Amino acid sequence: MAKSHETTSRKPPGLRLFKGAKALRNYQTLVLVLTFLAYTCFHMTRKITSIVKSELDPQTKVGSAWGRLHTRDSLNIGWSPFNTSDGSTLLGEIDVAFLAVYSLGMFFAGHLGDRMDLRIVLTIGMIGTAIFTALFGAGYWLNIHNFYYFLVFQMIAGLFQSSGWPSVVAVVGNWFGKSKRGLIMGIWNAHTSIGNISGSLLAASLLKFGWGWSFAIPSIIMALAGLVVFFFLPVSPDVMEMDIDDVEVNSDKDTAKEPLLEPGQEVKHKAIGFLEAWRIPGVAPFALCLFFSKLVAYTFLYWLPFYISHTPIGNEYLSDAMAGSLSTVFDVGGVLGGVLAGHISDRLNARAITAASFMYCATPALFLYRTYGSMSMMLNICLMFITGMFVNGPYALITTAVSADLGTHSSWNGNSRALATVTAIIDGTGSVGAAIGPLLTGYISTESWSAVFTMLMAAALLAGLLLTHLVCAELRGKLSSNGSKVVANAQTTCSDQV
């Protein structure tokens, strides 16, 4: 029997043990639903600050066109200390502090996740995030105007957030094999965009009651979701006393679900080391690619509503709430991009080629959105959708299917206990870029948004170039495979003629 996790994981108190193919399908569905819910909540709470930015800092001057205060902000004086001339810089520093702690915590969370019960780790992360996100918003009712109050609580929230991604990817990886992993995880990874969309719409709709409510209500939702995860999330088949090697999903054995590990394969319980995980082929280039990919994606995550509200569309400025709602189009495009990237990479069996192609397409998409997005609302929506599709597609692919593939790489004999560590390394490295992008944007945007988009285009291009070696290797493999097929067909034809 191939065990995917140590006995430190326990059966969730809200579940009963069942056997058979139907039980396996039910458990897999439950895992997808609960991990989807969990990470949707993580992104929902992460998105709030980008929506509240313009409420805290309504008078920021952006570029030469912002030498005056527009009428739409005349009734909003903002919130000290963010309503000063360096307000956008302070907000950028809060973003980078959050993401810096998040990226550092990611490495430790992955290491911890391979050694502890993932259900407990994920629950603590969700409830901790809910508490400190709510405390950030409590500054509204407590009338707090100390910058370090907001900075510290946002950093602690980032630490708890770091437990989320390694945990959910490891749990899903424990239950699903490599067959159609790209498509399954591409659809499942829609939680990132759904979380951004729900966070944007919820926070924007609550602004009229006071910006503190935009933090409080999502925090309550996340805490409740954390309790659901604690009571019902099955971490692995082993915890539920199931052997997926022996379960046939369909009556036809050829259609049985491919297990995460090879049949009959024994797994050593020793968890993989941090440096050993870095040496797995493909980890370093994909991690560095994700560095630049998340730099682009998180700049949009934190600054897109602010950019929209401070940029005329069809010669009109949108309200903060309307800008927050419009920004969800980027995430809707991201849902399609994640599904397409996963499906294409499955069909081609080429993760690097797919990811690199999407990043190369993202570069002209960013240029077109900056250049023509302000001409009309319809054009802005179309170009934003396309940009979201190409930016979030490879980001979704690398953080899900690629991480799961590398976490069970053949160099470790399918040891699934490397899943959380490898996921943490890849996404942790990407999160460093996610911290740098919003920070640089906070400084650069005060001079020119065109310079910000130039930075994003350069980052997208570099992300694609970093996969060049892997792309070439995949192309050589496909040419070699096709050549072998041609030779085999020719030999068969000759034999038939003889």
C-alpha cells in the first residue's frame, strides 16, 4: 500500500469512513470543494486592501494629469496617515510588508506541512488570517491613525496566509494522480480569481457603510470556512483508510483513476529537505519564472482598482466602488486562462511550452491595455479580460499542476511528502516577486503609469525567457518521439509489404 502522508494526520471529526469506488469519488469531490472554498477565502481577504486603497488615499496625484483633486473625491478626505502626499507610498509599503512576510512564511509553512496534519495547519492559517484581517479593519471603529498599527497587523495576517497554498496543493495532490492534472487543477485554481472577484464585489459594496466593514465581513466568512475545513477535510486516502491503487473508479480497469504513486510503490516517511527540493529538475526555472509572473499578477491584484479609478475611461472617472467592480473582469479572464493553460498543457504534455507561450502573449496584451484601454468602457473590458487570461494562465499552471508534478518527481520515487515543500519553494519564490511588484508600483505610479506598464511588460517577457531551457528540452523530446513513431510506422509498412 502506498501511503501518501504520515500517521500524524487524523480523520476529520465530521466524517465517517467509507469504502469503494463511490466513496473515493465522494472524498475527491469533497477535497476539491473544501480546498476551493479555503483558498477562495484566502484570496477574498487578500483582495480587500486594493479596494479600500482609494478610500484611504483619495487625493493621491498620479502623473501630470493629477495636479488637481477631482469632484468625485470632494466628499472623501481619506484616512490619516494615508491621505497625505506620500499616501500611495505608505500603502505600497504595507503591501510589500504583507507579501514579504507571506513569501518567507511560505518556505516554513511548506516544511511544516510535510511534517504535520495539513488539516490543522490550514485551519490555523484561515482563522489566524481572519482575526488579523479583522483587526486591520478595526482601526476604523477604534479611530486609529498610526501607520505601524496597520503595518504590523497586515504582516501578521501575511504570516498566517502563507500556510494556505502549500496545504491545499498538497491535499489535492494526495487525492489526484497525474492524469488530466493540468485540466483538473486549472479548473480548481479558479478559486484564485473567484476569491479576487468575491473580495472585490463584497468589499466595494460595503464601502458605503465605512471601510472597516470591508474587512470585518469577509473575515467572519473566512473564520466560519476555517471551521468547516477543520471538521470535514480529509487530508489523504491513507487518513480515510483507503488505498486508491486498489479502487477502480469505473468497472473498466483501463479507466481506473491513476494514483499519485506508482502501484505497489512503497514511500519512505522521511520528509524531503529544503535544499534537496531545490535540486529537483525543473524546480528552479519554474520558481524563477513564477517570480516575474506573480510580480505582474499581484501588481494588478493590489493596484488595478486604484489605476482604474485614477484613469479616465471614455473621458470619465469612475467611483471607487465602480472601479473595484470593473477590476473583476481581469479575474474573470484569469479563470479562463487557468483552465486553458491546464487543458493545453495536458493535451500537449508540455507544461513549459504552455507557460512560456502565455507569458509571451501577455507582453503585447499589457501594451494594448495601457494604450487603448482608456478609449471606451467596452474596449477596456475586452482588453482587461484578455490581459487577465494571459497573465493568470501560467501563474495558475505553475502554482498547481507544475508544483504537483515536481512534488512527486521521479527523482524522489514519487514521494508525495515532497509536495508541500516543493509547492512552498515555487510559490514562495514567486511571492518575493509579488512583493516587489506592488512596492515598485507605489513609487513609480506617482510619476507615470506608463512606466509601471513598461516594468510589467519586461517582467512578463523575462518570465517566458527563463523557461527557454525547459521549452527546448520539451521540443527535443517531442521531435524525438515523433521521429520514433515515423520509424516504427515505416518498419511496419515494410513488414506488411514483405
